[in-house]
Amino acid sequence: MHGRDRNHGYSYRTFASAVVAITSVLLLANCKQASAAPRLPPHDDTVLERLPAGVFAETAEIRGLRATLRDRPQDLAVATQLAWRYFELGRRDADPRYFGYAEGVLQPWWNLAEPPPAVLLLRATLRQKRHEFDLALADLSVLVAREPQNAQAWLTRAVVLMVRGDYALARASCGSLWRLDVVLATACIGNVNSLTGQAATSAAQLRHAVERGHTAPVTVQLYLLTSLAEIAARLGNPGDAQQWYRQALALGERDIYLVTSYADFLLDQNRPAEVETLLASETRVDSLLLRLALAERTTGARLLQEHVEVLRARFAASRLRGDRTHQGEESRFVLYLLKDPARALTLAQANWAVQREPRDARILLEAALAARNPAAAQPVREILLHTGLEDQQLAAIVARLDAPP
């Protein structure tokens, strides 16, 4: 169950950052139902949600798996297959409830002293989505010691380490992929190196991987193309970035991280009308609704205030649940839509303590600049100096922080 075609795990990066990526909750009316706490629906006819027509086939598959698991509750293969299907729905739709359903399926094995490898991988992946990075890394360390041939475990470990800014260990994890999957290893190493002063070389490596990986699963191709787009954007090459984003979108695979990343690119390119078109039907997903509202702020769209209030309610609901995985997004919301730099800076600092990707660096720098607190940007300055990260947007903000008052 840990093969790449089964769990489709290659776009975990944040997953937005990516990794961290990026999860969301539903409208305030559904917030109490949106908890990611473990829950296995008790009956086949339990209504989880009124789903769009496009997922009917998937829910039919899930019903069949649940029926089988009810008859064979100790069947690990069926349980892990069902858990991965729930996980995929949660990842695709940025709905944390499905992660809770996945955990509920795994309860017979979840707390074992030595869970089966398939459960270790799922548990680590779900813990990563909750930003429980230490626990996720502990599970992954056990797993790769037991199954050094598990490519997904090595990749997931590298992703978590990248999110935390531990590039040396991330690079080592990527290195373990060379004998398992050359395309994945190239993508993994390329991503690490692109954040450590070797962006142009990394882009060349990733382009080569795209050429070699055209028959790879769509999720692998998305990983490569989105990475290339983001590198080009960081280097200040918008034409190249646009090309890679279009190729990724043309694959036709729904991927929240890709759409979020592309929306950010369009906002940076001062193309808010295109963001509105891109995200008009994506208001259920918090990260996408935030980008839509940021675009509407520029165009003066009539729904701006309604969207601001929905976002305000969703972030409040997340805090009530003790969910701290959205602090970077909330910082951006507070800074640009509520216009509260001091509070935005507090949120950005809390987010930086957990994850340290370029997007996290940027909101901390922007909040420090708006709050007129250059000293608060020092942690980002230090990591930029240490890693050699090449990012024109970050460099421009640092220059503004250094400018005389």
C-alpha cells in the first residue's frame, strides 16, 4: 500500500507550502462538523456531506470498502486502502474531516507499540497534515529503518524536513531515493537545492526530470511542473513561471496546492481579474477564498466584504478547535484584509516557529515591515543568509526593511 500509484503522495509539500500545504474548513454553519478528530461513520447510509457529482464514483468505492471492512474489521489491506481514499478526498478538497475519517479507520492499529509499516506511513502523513512534525518524523524514522526501500517514506520525510527548514537532513533523505526512483530523487534534490542557493541548476535538473517523467503518474508530473513554476517565479522569470503553471494546469488534475500557488503568482503579477476567474467556484477552500478576497480588494468586487466575514468566521472557528495549522494564512488575512499589522506579525511569528518555507518567510517579512518592526524580521534574515535562498520578492522586502525611515 505504500507504492506511488496507490497513495498519490507526491504533492505533500504544503502541501504550501504546501506543504504545508494547506487545509481548510467549511462555512461557519458546518464548522462543528469539520473537526479532524478521528471518526469512523457508523453506518453506510450516514450522510457525511452533499458532494459534487464528480465524486460519486469515489464515494461508491468508499462504500464498498467500508462494507468489506465491516465484514473483515482486522483486514489491514482493506483498512489502509480505505484510509488512503479518505486521505485523498481530504487532500484534494482541503477538507480535514476526511483526515479524521482516515484516522478512525486505522484505530485498531493506531496506538500499537509497533504498528504495521502501512499504518506508520499513514499515521506519519496524517500527523504531517496536522503539523505534528516531530511525531511524523519519529514515525518515518522507524519506517525507513524497517523498510529502507520505501520511496514514499523517504520523500515524505524530506518534505517535512524542508517545511521545517532543515535542508541538510532533507537532502540526505532525497539521496536515499536514488536507487529507488530516479525521477523522484531528482525532483526531491532539485527542490532542496532550489532553496539553498542553486535555483538555476535545480531548474535544469527538474526540466530534465520532466522530460524523463512524462509517463509518470500525474501527481509526479504536477510535483515537477509546480516546482519549476515556483523556482522561475522566485528568480523573477514570470514568462517561464507562466509556462510551467499552464502545463501543470493542463494536466487536468485537481490540486489545491497548484491552484493556490498559481493564484499567488497572478496576484504578484497584478492580474487580479484572472484570480477572480480562476477561483470563482472555489470559495469552500480557505486558502483559495483568501486569494480571491485579496484579488477582490484590488478590483473592488461587491462580494469582498462577504468573503472577509466568512474568512473571519473560519479562522475564529479554527482557533476554537485549537487548530494552529493556518496561522500563516491568517496572518496574511489580518495584514491585508483586516489591516492589523501588529496582530499579523504575532501570527506570522507563531507560524515561523513551526514551518519555514519561502511563503512563511514572506509573510513574516511583510508583517514586520507593516508593523515597523525590522527586528522581528531577524529570524528570516538569518535563514536567508544561511541558506542562500534566491527569491526576488523576499530580497525586495528586505531592502525596504533596510531603507532609512
